[in-house]
Amino acid sequence: MSVAKRNWKTSKGEPRTKWVVRYYDADGKYRTETFERERDAKAREAQIKVDLKKGIHRPDSTSLTVREAAEMWLQRARAESLEPAAISSYERHCRLHILPATAPKGDPNGWSGNLGDVKLSQLTTPLCETFRLVVLESNPHDRTGKIRTDKTVSRRMARHILSSFKGVVNEAQRRGLISHNPAQPVRINSRKRERVPIRIGEQIPDRKEVRAILTGSIDVWHTLYLTDAFTGMRSSELRGLVWQHVDLNDRAIEVRQRADTEGLIGLCKSEAAYRTIQIGDDLVEELRRWKLICPRSDLNLVFPDDDGNVLPRSKIYDELCAVQRRIGMKRPTGKAKYNVHSLRHFYASIMIDEERHRSGYKSFLGTRRSL
């Protein structure tokens, strides 16, 4: 195995220089790899020696591309039956941010063309670090694939994209397509100074605002938002809640299943999500009233659509936004002030408040007038 300098002239007489790594692979076949810089060639030579010793070397000519590795990673996600929303997010990261990524011109640790066409054997930690900077500085795409130029990718989204890229390379490593994961040391750390403190009345509705939302809601929405605010259940848990899990006599709701983004009933998000929630008299009374007029179907859902099927998640959010617009609860941008998750946080905030004052459970669950 050796690294040699190769000099030649073009047809126009212009001098050219390349660095060539020459070696024999595990099968005794003669191989060569060419590099622009001597340090890259020597680094590749060192890596080849290690990989040959471990028996995991794969020449550039037979190495798969990042694009092919990404498809393998997505295949694993589908085979593992991950949440449709998670798979959709991974696909979006690959399609919009990872595969079409291009390195800045003149970057010594960059790559030519799109990252998706780069071979796995050519990935290095410095190259992955360049990708990290590209993601932080790039313009985001919306779901239709159009580029938005109003702002850059948020730091939080950049962390998700880098995590997906690491997953792609890690999948290739598991399959023996690459000796190690060069992206593993690359990080996008969160900045504590950018973490805005959560305040009631800003990110979480206060009691007056929750009362206004409930007053402005009718039919299923009134009962659903009341249940959300007084139980802290996730929207997926509310959409998958069935009457068999609601005990109005013992004033309790058992969380034992959820509905995913596709409307399929399945397991809860985590082990801790399985729980029993005690509810107050006012919510019990509201659920008794709603049970008499609730649309029925074989699913026996507490909060179904008009046909008794699983309520779309987007419809819950859209209706909550519409209620806030009607009552003038907006942000300076004109958007609705809160989302469904804000009501879940409201429940946590009043639980903390009640624990602080040690005034008992009924003071905020017993009656809506106590809001």
C-alpha cells in the first residue's frame, strides 16, 4: 500500500497533480483511489489499513451512495412500523435537506454536487461538520417543496435533520457498508440563553382565557377542550378515548390507547402514558351530558366525528383556532394564541399551582366557575 504523487499535462499543456492511493483489497484485487490533496490521500490510506485489518473495507468503486443508504434507513423505519408522522418527518428530512445539500464553494472539507450522490466511503467527520454548518445556514422548505426565504432553519429543526443524517450513516454501518459513523462526533447543541421561559398568559392560557375558550366552544368541541384542560391528555389520547375507559361513577378516565395521525387506534406513546386520571364533578357532569348525544359507532369513541369515526387531528386544531379568532384571542401576527397542546400545559400549570397552595383537587376540578 502506498500514496504516490501523479503529475501530468492536459491536452492544452496545463500541469495537473493528483495523489493516488494504491493497494490490494481483501480479495487480492489491485485498487487505486485518487485525491486532490496529499493529506486526504494519507488519511484514506490509514483508514483503508484499519478497515482491511477488520475485514470491513469497501472500495470507492463498490461503495453505495448516501442516497441509497437513506432509502435503506427509511425501509427500516417502515419495517419497524414507526409512527406515520415520524416516517413522514424522516422522508422530509432526506428529501428536502440531506440529499440535495450542497457544500459552499471553496470549502476544504466540502463535496461536489449533491450530498445524496456522495459515496459512503468518502464520508469523513470534517465533511459531516460542513453539512452541519450547511443545515444551520440553509433556507427551509415547506411541505410542498418550495423554498422559503423569510428565515433560516431553526436550531431545533437543524438538530432533527442532523439526527436523521446520523441515522442514515448508522444504518449503513450496521449493514457493513461503512466501517464507522463519521457523523457521530458532530453535534448541534441547544443554547440555554435561547430557551424562552414558559409564562402563563403567553405560551400557556390562564384561567380567564380557558374560560373564554370553553364559553366560545359548542357541541363536541366544548366537551373535548374541557376534558383536555382538566385532564392534560394528549390530542392523540383524546381521539382514541372510548367510553369503556371512562368511569363516571368513580370519576376516572383510563388512558390505555391513542389514535395516530392516520386515525389508527394503537398503543400509547410510552409506558408512562398508561395512567388513570381522576376528574372533577363538573367534567363528570359534562361527560354525562355529552354521552347522551354523542355519535355512536362500533368504535364507541368519546370524541368521534359525525359518523362515529376517529376525529382528524387537524380538525381539532382548526376549530380551536377558529374559536380564538371569534373571541379575539390572537397574537400580534394575527394567528391564534394557543394550540391544543397549550391546554395540556394548562392542566400541568394548575396542578403545580394547587400543589404549591395545597388546597386540594376539587378547588379547580370541582367546578368550571373556579377557573
